[in-house]
Amino acid sequence: MSPAETLPMRLRELKLPSFVAHYQQLAGQAEEGGWGFRDYLLELCEIELRERQERKIERLRRCSHLPGEKTLSTLE
């Protein structure tokens, strides 16, 4: 199996779905922009953390069974 085939599989095993979704596109940006390895990895980590936070908020919102239009100011 080639590294191009193995990497996405390993990232999924590590439960890094945002890495899988973005690593190729971001690698192209990194090459064009002359980023170092640490900058590339940091950006991937930032994306992973941001998307995890978004998924967590959405999951908690669904579990709350509150109507979508409810906000803290409308709760009583």
C-alpha cells in the first residue's frame, strides 16, 4: 500500500476526520506559500479543533431538544 493510500486510513484510525478532509488541499497551500512543516501541522490542528468544537455544539444542541430559535435571552 502506498503512503497516499495509507495516510488517510491511519488518520481515520486516529479519529482525525478534519485532517483527512483537509490535508491534501492544505499541503498545496503550504507548498505555494512556502510554509514550514510546523506551520502546516499547526494549521491542520487548528482546523481539527475548530471542527470538533462545531460538531460538539451541534451535537449538544440536538440533544437538548430545544427549538432552533431558542436562545439564552428567550429561555425562561
